[in-house]
Amino acid sequence: ASGPILFNNDLDVGGQMTLAGALTVGNAEGSGPDVTMYGTSSSSFVAWANDVLTVSGDHEVTGHATIGGYLHLSADLDVDGSASFVGAATFAGDLTAGTAAGGTSVNMRLYGAAAGSSLYWNAGSNRLALTGALGVTGAASVSGATVLSSTLSVGSSFSVTGATNAFGAVTVGNAGVGQTFTVHGSHAGSFTRWVPSTNTLTVNGATVLNGAISVTAPSLAVAATSVSVTGATAITVSAATLAVTATTTIVGPTSIVGITSVVGGIGVTGGDLTVGASGSGQTLRVFGAAANSALVWTGSSNSLAVTGATSITGATTITGATAVT
């Protein structure tokens, strides 16, 4: 037949049928019948019924495919070319891009609502790039090198095993809601830890301080194996006490403003030890091994008091009144 053929009843084709023109089933007024096409394998078919197209079997698209409605896949979806999802896509199973064996890896990009925001997996460089804010509400473990150039918000514990570069500010916790921050060293037992419940910073290991240090808490206790202060350093203790309970070596000019208690040894190399300033003297107390023995210089009265035996070897010049008791 060379013209249109109209079937008003069911059409059952048991053999091969070739159509050189268009095939229209039903009409646009909503009276479309069901259509089922079976494959050569058992249970494989394509069925159109109740406005739903069901494909039971492999579905291969060699050209461009556009889906304007809802697409439900109950089997595997294998995409050999590029795939673009403009609308919402929900995956109830695993989503795999490329193969684990390598060589057939592909890039994958997920765009956000804001302009320029995306999550991009670059298969060529084996790199996951996030452009936008990252919020982690569960535990996160990073075992490789990580570069953070945007905001990272972690609502639970965060463990970093590899190197991490942060080019922005790093904030742990919020004001009034602190969190514990721990950095481990290469030796067993060495770490730096901030504990918010006690507002305590603990450094277990050798400590090098190069720069200004300001202490406004009730006290700063230095109890590490050794503390080395190198360079021109200002340690400012405001309404607090600096307690040094370990061996401390100071190399370079160092200024300490505030009350300071040294229980361990302190060594000063590369400069003089000066207490106070000209016209603004301070008190210096050096205790001995025996009880009540001490050397005390009182800046307010310009007096030096030694309680204990005194031995002077070498030339001595005394200017002013001297009392020996």
C-alpha cells in the first residue's frame, strides 16, 4: 500500500514489518492505546502504557536523547559518551564513572545553584575540585594531600592523615562553643592540643617561638622538654603569670612584660639579661636551694638583698650605703 493505513482494532504482528513512513499510534486527544514490542530474549520488551515507557532489556542510544519527563531505571545504565542531566536525578544504587582498572576514566561535574559553583572530578589529574562552600556533618577522613581555597565547615570530627594546605583562615568551633584541636608530631607522644573545656593549649615536645607572643589568660605554663625563642621576640603577659617549668633557651633579644615565674632552668645566649628599664625598675627574685635563701633586687627601692652566704671573688666597687646582717 502506498497511502496511509488505519487500524481501528488491535494489531498483532507475528513476523517482520517494515515501515518506510511514520508510525502513529492513537491520537493527540488522549485516546492512545498501549503498544508492546518484544525482543528475542525472554522477558525483554518495550511497552508504552499509561503514559509510561518501560524498557525491559538493554537500551542503547547512539545519537542525542532528550527526556522531558520522569525517567525510572531499575537496571544498570551504561553511558559510553557524555551524559548531561538538566533536571533532578535520583540514583537509588551506585553511580560509577569509568572503571577501577584505569584507562577508561571520565570526568564528572556537578553544578550548584550559585553561578560558578561546582564539584568537578578531573580524571586526568585524579583530582576532586570543589568551587563553593563545603559542609561536612559527619566524620571526614582525608588520607591524601588537600588544598582548601574556600570555606570548609565540619560539624563533626575531622581527621587529616596527609598534608593539608589552607590558604584562608582556619576556625575551630565558635565563640563560646569551642572544639578540641590536635596536631600530632613525628615522634611518639609529641603533639599540640587546644582543649576548650579548660581553655588550655598544651605543647608536648620542643617548641620554637619566633615572633611576638601575647598572653591574656590567667597563666601560661611552659612545661615541654625545651623551649627555644629565636629572634627579636616580645612576650607580653597582661594581668597573668608566665610560668616556665622546663629548660628554656632564649637566643636573641626578648622582652617579657608581666609577672614571670621560672621553675626550670633558663639560658640566655647572644645578649644580656635585663630586668626592667632605666627609670622603671622591676623586682628580680632568685631563690637558692636552702629554705628562705634568695637574692632579691627591688626596683622600687633600688636595693639588693641577699639572704644566705655571700662570696665575692674579684674587684668589687660599692657605691652607697651597705648593711651586713
